[in-house]
Amino acid sequence: MTYFHNINRIKYEGPNSTNPLAFKFYNPEELVGEKSMEEILRFGVAYWHTFTESLKDPFGVGTAIRPWDRYSGLDLAKKRVEAAFEFFEKLQIPFFCFHDIDIAPEGDTLKESNQKLDVIVAMIKDYMKDSKTKLLWNTVNNFSHPRFVHGAGSSNNADVFAYAAAKVKKGLEIGKELGAENYVFWGGREGYETLLNTDMKLELDNLARFYHMAMDYAKEIGFTGQFLIEPKPKEPTSHQYDFDVASGYAFLQHYGLDDFFKFNIEANHATLAGHTFEHELHYARIHGMLGSVDANQGHPLLGWDTDEFPSDLYTTTLAMYEILKNGGLGRGGLNFDAKVRRGSFEPEDLFHAHITGMDSYAVGLKVAQKLIDDNVLESVIENRYNSFTKGIGKKIIDGNTDFHQLEEHALGLGEIENHSGQLEQIKAKINQYLLTIYA
Ligand code: XLS
Ligand code: NI
Ligand code: NI
């Protein structure tokens, strides 16, 4: 059975193609630096947004028309798997990601849920044998069901903590079974609404206990995927504990988890935290903690996680700059944690959305590589900090000075001379690179 009848395999046709169902810029084989686009970008489809999502919003029911709509229960789950692998093949996408409840419906009991999962995981495993598409990461949904109303690993209710742990246990087993490259923790309800009824210290300690036990279990079963924390500052709770990379990193360090985790950084979560996407990537990178990326974008006028497909080339360029400076994403990738808009309800829109995202990152990659090759930003930064390469600056860097000497230096100074940061000039340069990359 096929689900996307009218769509053939999406091919690279180049920047001048007029075929909407073709890549204009993403050419999997094209070398950028020493690696191919496919190897560097490691794109992934988010199962939940593409196969499970109905496009409902707080004001209305779902609008999505999907070829698997008439099925339900486990049948529906199976049809989605069939459709998913057809989609992966037609898009030539190397990875996918899912939560447990995206792939299989929940049963009335944990045991039943696990049985349903086993059926679908076996089916996925079978499909993966004949497919080039691999599992970038999986996770479990410990936030949608009412039992998680007060959190999961940070719940006030020990039974919920145990239930959440059992789900992660199963998630790790599934990750191992399907050869997941990573395992993601997004703390959906790991946060609080108000301090008036919250023991923050206990919740944080418990969350750390939760992660430690997950780590122990991964070791026990020989699951070797990279553990990733996905920070988000708010939504659904008013304060999420994994607020951003900096606070997440402090948490990991404080609880002795930093050697075992990296970050999965989502563009829209970065902006919700009041940062740019590149800030979060940069912060993780300079601390050796950049693991993977949820590639989407927020709406500039809305204050929530709109999860749009990435199309802003300026942002994809600066993101790819960070990723290249990181030496790539290792076992991570660019997962499109993105959904088509409610008005884009036709099945074909799923292809257009992914094509847009993949093309946008391909352009970003090329521009970023050229910026690096031409030493554009490095030379600006090198110049800007050159006072630390000589004299008193060098002494500061080498740890060869103290406040006495610094005071002496300061007393001996005439008028201090600063230089322009040249921001406008740098931006003009980036525009020039963006506009001439395919010229
Ligand atoms: C929600 C998160 C979620 C994670 C996986 O905002 O982005 O989709 O990526 O649980
Ligand atoms: Ni995400
Ligand atoms: Ni998100």
C-alpha cells in the first residue's frame, strides 16, 4: 500500500529548478569541506509532528488530512509506520525520532502499553532492515497523560516518579533495540507553576536521581547512545528546570551528570529563553556539550513554541557556523521538530515543509563553510581581542599578574583607546556571502 501516491522520490535539481517537489540546494552528495552534505547535516523527521499530529490548536480541532485517517488503534499505528517509511524513502532522509506514544497508542495499563509498543517496535525494526533511515533518537512522553499533571521525575507523587521511570526504562530498551544514536530527555512537565506549593530542592534532587538511575540502567543493558537534555524555559510549566543550556549545564555539573549528557538544542526553545539560537549552540559548543539539534523556528511575533519549519537563512547560516566550528554534531543530527501550519493541511505540505527545511540548512551550511574558509568572523574576533596577546593582556591570560600590578599599569595609562566593534560592516559581509554563494 502506498500513501503518498502522487509524489516521487525527491531529487536534487539545483537552484534554478521550478519543480516544487525537488531540492534546490540540498544535494546529499555534494562535498562541503571534506564531508558530504548528507554526512554533515544528518537530517531527521520528527514522527510526532509528521505522522501523529492533527494540527489542532487551543481554539480548534485538527485540520490535517492524512491518508491513514480512517484507521484507529493499533491498526492506525501500523499504517503510520508504513507511511513513515514511504515518506523517509521518498525524502531520502537519513534519520527519524519519536516518543513512545507517537508510535503506539497507550493501553489501559503500563503492561498493555508496553505490549503495544513491542508490536510496533518489531514492525519498525523490520522496516529498518530495508531502509537507509536510522533512529537519531527516541524519548518517552512523560507529560501528556493526566498522571503527569505535577511532573514526572520532579513530581510530588512518588508513584508517578516510578511510573515515569518505568517508561524511560522501556524507552532505553527500545533505543537499544532499534540502534538509536541518542536518547533525549525533554522535561515536559519537569518544572513548576508556583513556588507556593513547591519544594524546589526536593524536585531538583529527585530529577537528578531520576537521570542517574536512567544512566545506570543504560549501562546495565549496554545502551551506548548519547544522553541528551533538551532545554526549554517555559511551556507547559511557567518555569521549566532545564531552562536553557547554561542553567542545564549547571544542573548537570552540580549533580555529577555532565560527563554522561550533552544538549539537544531547539531553535524555538532558545528564543523562548530570550536567547538567539546561535547563543545556545555557542554556549554548548564552548563547553563541549553540543550534542544534537531540534531544527525549527519560532514566529517572531508569538511568544510560544510554534515549531515552524526552518526557512530563515540568516539563522541557519549562524547555526551551521556553530555546528561546523564544533566539528559537526557527532552522533547528533538536525531533527525537524517542526510542524506544518494549521492551514497547510494536505499531505503534500509535509514534503514541501521538509524540502524547505533541508534546503534552508543546505544554504546555511554552504555560507557558513565559506565564512570559515575565508576566515571572516575569526579574523574580526582575533583582532578585537589582540590586546590579550601581548603586554599586560598576555600576563592576565597567563595568570602572571595580580591587582597590584594591574593598578600600577592602570595608573601609568594615558587616555584609553577603544576600537569600533564594526557590527554593521560584519553584517554587510554576511549578507554579501549569503547573496553570492550561488552566484
Ligand atoms: C517540546 C519539545 C519536544 C521534544 C521531545 O517542546 O521540543 O518535542 O523535542 O520531547
Ligand atoms: Ni524539541
Ligand atoms: Ni519544542
